[in-house]
Amino acid sequence: MSLHLTNVRLIDPEKLAEGSGALLIEDGLIAGLDTQAPKGARVVDCGGLCLAPGIVDIGVKICEPGERHKESFRSAGLAAAAGGITTIVARPDTDPAIDSPETLEFVTRRAAEASPVRIRHMAALTKGRAGREMTEIGFLLDAGAVAFSDGDRVVTNAKVLSRAMAYAKGLGALVIGHPQDPSLSQGAAATSGKFASLRGLPAVSPMAERMGLDRDIALVEMTGVRYHADQITTSRALPALERAKKNGFDVTAGVSIHHLTLNELDVGDYRTFFKVKPPLRSEDDRLAVVEAVASGLIDVISSMHTPQDEESKRLPFEEAAAGAVALETLLPAAMRLVHAGAMDLPQLFRALSLNPARRLGLPGGRLAEGAPADLVLFDRDAPFVLDRFKMLSKSKNTPFDGAKMQGKVRATFVDGKQVFGDL
Amino acid sequence: MAFRARHLLGIDHLAPPEILAILDLAERYVELNRRTEKRSDALAGLTQINMFFEASTRTQASFEIAGKRLGADVMNMSVAQSSVKKGETLIDTALTLNAMHPDLLVVRHGASGAVNLLAEKVNCAVLNAGDGRHEHPTQALLDALTIRRAKGKLQRLTVAICGDIAHSRVARSNILLLGKMENRIRLVGPPTLMPTRVGEFGVEVFEDMKEGLEGADVVMMLRLQKERMDGGFIPSEREYFHRYGLDAEKLAAAKEDAIVMHPGPMNRGVEIDGTLADDINRSVIQDQVEMGVAVRMAAMDLLARNLRAERGRAAAGVMV
């Protein structure tokens, strides 16, 4: 059964080009970009909608095992499909952590049963994410781990981290770090500055991120490991990242959608749905990281989807849990950057799809013949007002509730199969 | 009617006429408080609950006396040692109390913004009696009243606020209030006790005490908030007293008639010299306590008027 999507605007992040055309899906693969329909193919006129490689989202918290009331593989998978995400790369910061081949096999099986989109897993870098002993990196790789990370817990002991990195280097594994100096950032709920001072919130200097990144890069230089910084959110960290790349280290970096589209002032009168980790930054920082994504210095945009129930958010700001759901708002929020003229669609999908797939060695992320037909078809302009209670995620903690947004997913394909939408 | 607010959560939300409305009414309550018969029925029939999630003697007593003199039924809840220990959340505690139909809720909490959060969940007037490092509006108002009575005005004065600015909600509220009333504000203290980007607050910042006090009309000392500190901010108390403690020698840099203020409780010999604190020619610390009761009476009276008016409108709406 083949499907021919005609009258689409093709977004090609590899060639950094966009233009009208058609795409043929056959046997779960992209079979061609010709405008000629083969015999027997189902032809769908898409009326000029955009077609891009499906999003590969590094760093999604799924809460299974441990906190299934916040999010399950099923609910996360459905939410991802609705958001145009075709591959979820799940975080290991569950309870218990994904730190052994047995737990990894369990979640891999659960994910395959329950989710309509692909789910790949990161494993913890240290046992129990406690920062003391490295996990069984070899076994975990064999069991399918795509990267190793302790999530937002920093391995503070440089000796432990350097050994884990050296061991990972031997196996060619990717280590994902959270660049932050925890002795500075401990207890912080905001970024230090006038706003945090006026609100009386415990705050962390943006310098803590650069200090964390500097340390990690020094250890990358020492061990030669493949390294990805999960979130670079401040202008001060960018020169360090640029230097590391120029020096030829195998270093990449990501940023969350929230740090690209919101700033510290959005917290307003202590709105806890805007509490994320690291805390939202100044507008200057936001503009600097947006520019870094456009230039390619920052490689990856991710949702940093972190479900929290109402109880953990209905608390005074400094006591409230950090994190925001974002699977369904990632694309419309990212469209703000396109509509604001900060980048074009191919640049955006380079960071959403192509780069994360490449970095993790996954086959998707491309709009080329022979690539898996993991695709998102969307209307770049369709306006809507977000109602958080209409979201598919079990947890509704989005900072975009009531926000005016533009950009709607019309259909999502995984392996050529439509998992969302009605074509 | 100049004062329209539903809650008193901070100075940030008040306009200068609202500040003056509170101070003017407070003047009348100062007179009342000095009489032998100190009763008014401004809050008669209303229920006032004092909820202190952080231990407090002075502020709680001040609010209690203020409420009682205005004829309210006052109840004190020391939440610090009750249901919170059993795991109840702030909002549940608030909702429980709300179901008892209080009219005025006076709240102190250790977390910045906690009182704002609570005010969203209840349908009575909420007064912030201090939230974390954020605001302490009645303290700033009583300081303003004290200054106005001592100096005869509340504008174009040079006010030096000295000491632990970073951890102080008193400092934040005072900076906001004195700024709104167009005074010149100086902050004096070691860099470790200054909030970040403090220069953007519209203040002058000094590390040297004598430079900071030069020509000041008002010297406001702050308590060293030992309980709010999470590490070494100063090398020792004796070095702090030597460099930043207010004594006669440092005070000599200020104007001859400069007044000395302190929100209490004082650490004598740490931020202020004991003799100076007791000097009735310079220190207005006892006046501050007196003004505290009057200002709180005025604030609760004004909030109660707005509350009654709002409920009156709602009742009329139902009948129509």
C-alpha cells in the first residue's frame, strides 16, 4: 500500500531548503519525492500544508516506572503523536532510575506495547543517579540505550565522571550532561537579577551554567568522549561551547523550547507553571540562544517534557516542583521563532529532527529517499488558543495555557503509518 | 475614596494616594491609641484570623491588638506547630480556614509569594505580615508614618538602609515605598548581603558605612537575618559590627538631626550599639512599635470598608 502526498511544502533540513512538491510513502519508507503518482497509490492533495521529518525529542520524562499517575507510555505516546513527534527519547530519571539492563528491558517492552510513536531510552550514567558508581554501560548499550545521562543531577565528583566518560568513550557511547555548578545552583528557583531580587526568590547566577559546561568540556578533552549538553540557556555559556566545537571536540548542545520562547518575567506573580530547571533566563539570554539555534551553534531543540501533577505545583514558588509538559506545544511554540523571523522552517527542523537523530545514530530526521517515513504534516499558520485541559498528556502543567499560538499538526506518520490526524 | 485594594499583599501594588490614605487614617488611630478608652467599632462583627507560619511575637501581637481595638473577633493560629506538621498543604489550610468565613486573614509565611498564592484561594481580605524575602508592607507603612511624624514630610529625604538587604523583606518594601514617595535611597552593606542587580532598583549602593550615611536624614538599620542565611555571608559578628554596626561615631556622618530606626528585634552589639538604640534623642525605635499598631488598624479598617462595599454590591446584585 503506497500513499502519495501531493501539493505539500517540503521542509528539507539536510539541504536547508523548502519548496512545493510531493512525497511517496511505500512500505514504511520514503520512496520518492516525485510528483508522479505510481499506479494504485492512494493520492492525497494536502492543499499546500508543510511536510517535514518527524520530530526527534531528546529528554522526555515519561514517569514510568514510579509515577504513572503523571504520565504513562500510552499518554505520552498519544501526546507526542498529536505534537508531530515521531521519536521520543526518554529520560532515565524515573523512580527507580533506568540504571540496569533489567529496568531498561522493562521500559522498552512497555513502550513498544503502549505507544504509537517510537520510544528510545537513555540510561543513567551512574547507579541510582547517585553520582558514585558508573552503570553497566556495555550491557545497557546492548539492551538498546541510546545515550547515558543522570538527567538534571550533576555528577559532582570529577573523578567518578571522568572514569564514566573514559569507559563510555571506549564503547563509543554518548554522554549527556546537565551543565550546572550545583554548589551555586542548589535551592535556586529563579535566575539572579532584578526580577528575582524584587520577588525575593532564591536565585542562581547564570554563570553556574558556564562553570558546569567548562568543567564538562575539560573532562571531554581529557577522555575524548562523545558529549552532549542537554540545555544551554545563557549567553555566557555560548563562547565556551563555540570554542569546544572549534577545537574539534565531539560536543553538541541542546536547549529546551521554554528557554527559547519564555523569559524570567513570565513568572509574574509567582506562577509555578513557569518554574523549570534551569530557571527561565533574562530576555538577553533568550535572544542569544535563539540566535545560536539559528546559526547551528546549538544543535538540538527539545521539549524537556516534565509532567507534574497539580499538587506539586500548587505550592509557594520555591517549594513547587520544577518542569513543564511540552510534547503537544513544542511545534506551535517553536513556530513562534519562525513567525518572528528568527529562523526559517528548514533551520528549525534541523534542530528538531535532523540533528537529534544524527547525534543518537537514529535513521529518521531526513526527507530523503530510503529514509523511514517518519513525517509531520502541519499548517504553519493555523491560529488557536491553548486550553490545557484539552491536552492528551495526563499532566496539564503547561506554561502556555490560554496562550495564542500558531501552527497545528494535521497528521503524523511513523513508519509510513498515520498515528495522528485524519487524512 | 483613595484606597481600593482588596488585599494588602505588598507595597508594589499600591499607588501613592493609597499609601497616603493609610497613613492619614493611621494618624487618627494614633490619637485613639493614646486615650484611656481605646475602643472603636470599625471592625465590629468581623472575624480576623492571624496565621503565622513563621514564629513571630511582635508583629503578631501588633496585629492582634490592632484588631481587638477595632472590635474584631481575633483568633491566633500558630500554624508553625499544628497541621502543617501533619503534612497539610498551605492551600488546604487556607481553604479550611476560609470555610469558617473569616473577614480578615493576616498571614506570615517563610516562602516568597506564599501569601499571594493564598490570597487567590480565599474570599476575604488578606494582609501580608511578611512572606520570605519578598515584602512586609505594614512594616514599610509604619516606618513611613514614623518618618513623616519625625521629619514633618515623607519626600525628598535621604534615607540610608543599612545591613542585610539581601535577606530582608523589610528592605524591599521600604525601597518600594520610599521610592514611590520620591525619596533618595541609599543601601549600605557588604556585597554579600546585597541583592543581585540592586543598582537597577533606583538606589545608590555603598560599601562604606560612613560614606553611605553622609548627610542622611534617616538611618534605617536592619537585623542580621541569621535564620535566613545558608552559609557564610560575613566572616564574623565582631567584624560586621566593626564595619557596619551603627555607633555614635558612624552616625556622626549623618545629619545632626538624623533619626535612627530598626524594625526589631535588635541584635545589640551586632548591627546596632545598645546605648544608641536607647538614646531617645536619636532613636525612634519605640515610636515604630507604636505606629505599627496604628498603621495596622488603618490598613484593616480600609480593607474592611472595601470588603463590606463589595459584599453589599454582590447582595444588591442578587436581589435585582
